[in-house]
Amino acid sequence: MLKVGLTGGIASGKSAVGEMFVARAHLVQADRLAHELMNPGEPVYNQVVRHFGREIVNPDGSVNRAKLAELAFGAPDLPEDQRGSRVDELNRIVHPAVIRSQEDWMQAIGAQNRDAVAIVEAALILEAGMGKRFDRLIVVTCAPEQRTARFAARQKIDLESATKEVRRRMAAQLPDEEKVKAADYVIDNSGSLATTREQVAEIWKKLQSEASSTTS
């Protein structure tokens, strides 16, 4: 089995690329795993609530992700040096559990099919020191102005607010240049979806061949 990490900066389009791989490979999103781990009653949920306070809890007991993000990344309307980011504190709670879930998932896929390609889509693979857990790393990039425009459209906010929020979140991530240096494959998602699909198809051929060679 070939273990593949799929990553990229915020609003680079890694989820769209992941969807293109779904028809070909097994794929799990780290965000989905993290959401499941923060359901009421889960150990991670209990730790996060204890650490950040009941103010992040909705009336139904679920985590208010907007409030948690503001506490973790700092209020976007404050100057950068006054935000008091606590994202490292959140990551120390969530990342170990997410990594264990990813490992369990990949192990299950490998047990079913030794020639499988198992892809983990995650924003912070390199930041969390997980790069060496994968056989191959794919990094998705796009132009900065596209990143902001896509984030604004996704969150349904104006470009000025989107710019502040993207900068806030990018401060907790490695620059694209550093991610590209660590990548085995790079997908430039600045063009059309058709162009991105062509890149995905080309990389898939190589991944499929590499997966087969590891078990031959």
C-alpha cells in the first residue's frame, strides 16, 4: 500500500483536488476526523472544552467552531501582534488523536488491499511533523489573490474580511514555498478545473504504479 499525504495552504483547493482523487483512491479528510473527535462525549471534546472554556459550547452541547477559531487564532480585527494566538495549544490536544485515527484508517485500508493508494487530506501535515509518515506528499498551490477570493466565496464574506482571516490562518501554516520544497508532487490549482484534473490524472498514474511496485 502507498500512503499519500495531500496538503496545501488555506483555500488552495486541496479539498477539490481530494474529490478528484476519490474516484481513484481511498481518501480520508483530517478535518472530518477532527470533527468526529470533537463530538460531545469524545475525550478530545472534553479536553478542548476544559482548556478553552464553556464559552465555545453551543446550547446543544456541540462545539461552536467560530468561537473556538477566534480563541485559537486570535481575533481577526486586532493587530497581528495583539491577537494572542493559542493555535499551538489546540493542536497539542487535537493532533495526536487525529494522527492515531489516520494511522488506524490506513492500516485498515492496507489490510483490505495491499496495492491500495490511501490518501490523507490535511492542512497541517508538515506543521505537525507528519511528513515522514507518508510515502509520498502532494502539495496543492494557487495564486494568493485566488486564495482570498475563494475563501470569501466559501465563507460568504467580503474580500477585506477574507484577506484578514486568510492572513490570520496562514500565520499558523508554513509558506507555500516551504511546502513545495518538501513535496513529491505539486498541483497548481490556479487555472481551470479541467487543468487541475489533468494534473491529478497524471499524478494518479504515477501513484498507482508506485503502489504496485511496493508489493511486487
